[in-house]
Amino acid sequence: MKRMLSGIKPTGELTLGNYIGALRNFVKYQDSYELYVFVANLHCVTVYQEPKELRKNLKDAIALYLACGLDPEKCTIFLQSDVLEHAQLGWLMTCMTYMGELGRMTQYKEKTKGAKDESISAGLFVYPSLMAADILLYDADYVPVGEDQKQHVEITRDLAQRFNNRYSETFTLPEPLIPQVGARIMSLTDPTKKMSKSEESNKGCIYLTDDPAVARKKIMGAVTDNYAHVNYDKENQPGVSNLLEILSSLTGEAIDSIVARYEGKGYGDFKKEVGDAVANELTMIQNRYNDILKSGMIETVLKEGAEKAHRIAFRKLKKVQKKMGIDIF
Ligand code: AMP
Ligand code: TRP
């Protein structure tokens, strides 16, 4: 069975973008791959997080993983910091990475645009080296992520290759798996920007814990255009195309087929259908989410997950350190 790994960095509440671009796909894959999913809490603190809030977001993220259908019997769910090998291989990978490579990362450039050097943590800069360690520790064949993380998986491949050439064959080169539809869900208020939890106005972003009625309203208020026909054209109709991607991802209906159904109709009914689909999905997730939070199962899931993950990570790190000459015995 091929191995797959992915992580989410819950620096806020999880969004519909996280769900469609990443989480949902993990659920699909857990039957046909050996799947590892973790909450990237070490990545969260590359930017200051208020401790109480971070703790809540981490716990919520695990509860949402489970509520969305990840089954601890089928996959391994853990907290990154519970498996100490991540930080350690992260350091070794940092030493294998060039400053130039890190400086070219789009996410780094976007996050530091206009910021003074004094305000940017070194962690934010070396973040991709830690992400490479996350992936390489487990010899993941595939890494399911949204579009924005593709570059980080590519640098991981470069680092794996570099290590293999320098020392000897050690790491599997991972491949990113980007969904064909929904890899980049856009903001509802500005469909030229990614839907993101760091957004200032709440209206553009749907959170998985939003009241379904509120989520429906956000969809009804989504920015569209004056063309007045439902059409998939990201360039000229980014808002409508975004709604089409959301609906298609949630219902499984092909975009062409949705477009055909709305031929000659305006946006009102279309938005209503998207709003209903989103509200239904949220209702389903939230029912399970509340049960999970009450059940106290999170602690057990994390403990068992960390043990399983650690067994693999430990062996891999040992091998790496031997090859590098750091471990003497
Ligand atoms: P993050 O919340 O940045 O840790 O992202 C976790 C996962 O969700 C990554 O695989 C991202 O690529 C994916 N993701 C985040 N935002 C979006 C979005 N707006 N559309 C699609 N995928 C997303
Ligand atoms: N950097 C990813 C994000 O922000 C989260 C992440 C950390 C990740 N380590 C990973 C994703 C390893 C996939 C594999 O979304």
C-alpha cells in the first residue's frame, strides 16, 4: 500500500477552503492508502500565537478531522510536537537547505511583504525545511495539499534528492496530490484572493464551525459579476467560478452539468443551491464535532497516533543520522 501524509496548520479555525482543498480528500484516501495526518503545531508558532487560543484551535482541529470522517482505525492522526523526530530532522534539513531556495518561496514572500526584518521570525523562513522533514520522516509517496503548498512539496523533493545524492539512497521522493476542482477556494468577498482564516473581514471566509445559517448568508452575499449567467470562467467570472467549484466539490456533480442546469437563469437560485449544500455539509460535520468534543476521545486518538508515528519516525531519523556521521553507534 502506498503511503500518504499531510498536515494542517490551524493558526485559526479551519475553513471551507481547508475542507475542500485538503481535509475531505484525506477522508477519501484513507481506504486506499496508508495515511498519516497531523496537526502542524510547530508550524503554527512561526508566527506568535496566543497560547490559550492556540490550544483551542489545535483541539478543534483534531475534533474536526474526526468529524469530517477521518477514522483512527484506518489512519494515523497525531500532533506534530508529540513526535520529537520532526524537530530534529527539521534541523538537519535546515542544514541541507540553501538561503536562496527559501527566499524564493511564494508563501514566505507573501507573508513578509512590507514587513521589517526585525519582525519576521527565522522560523517563518526555514518553515519549508521543517515541512520537508515532516514528509521525509515517513517516506510518503503522496502529499495531498491545496495549490498553495505545491511549492513546499517540490522543495521537499529537491532536498530528498540532494540528501540521496550526497549520502546514498535514503528518502522517497514525494509527489504532491492537488485536487482538480477545489484546490484553491477563493474569498467570497474578493474572489481574486484565497479564502483564508487570516482574512480581516469575516464575510469572505466560511469556517467549519460557522452557524449553517450564517454560512448560507455568506454565500448569498458572495461577490459575483454583471454577466448574469452561470459560467465557469475563472478569468472573467472568478466569483461565480468559485461558487461552482464549491458546489461541485461538495456534491460531486461535474461543473459542466451544473452550468447546463442553470442555462438561461440568473444567480439567485444558483446561490441558494450552493448555500444549501454548504449549510448541509456544515450541519453534518458539526453534529459529529460536538459529540466528539464531549466524548473525550481526542486524547486517546492522539496518544495512539503519536506512538504509531513515532515508531516509523524514530527508525528513519536513526538511519539519517548514521549516514550523516552524527550518530557514532
Ligand atoms: P493551512 O490551513 O494553511 O495549514 O492549509 C491546510 C491545507 O488546506 C493545505 O493543504 C492547503 O493547501 C489547504 N488550503 C488552505 N486554504 C485553502 C483554500 N482556500 N482552498 C483550497 N485549499 C486550501
Ligand atoms: N505547511 C502546510 C500548510 O500550511 C502544513 C504542513 C506542515 C504540511 N507540514 C506538512 C502539509 C507536511 C503537508 C505535509 O498548509
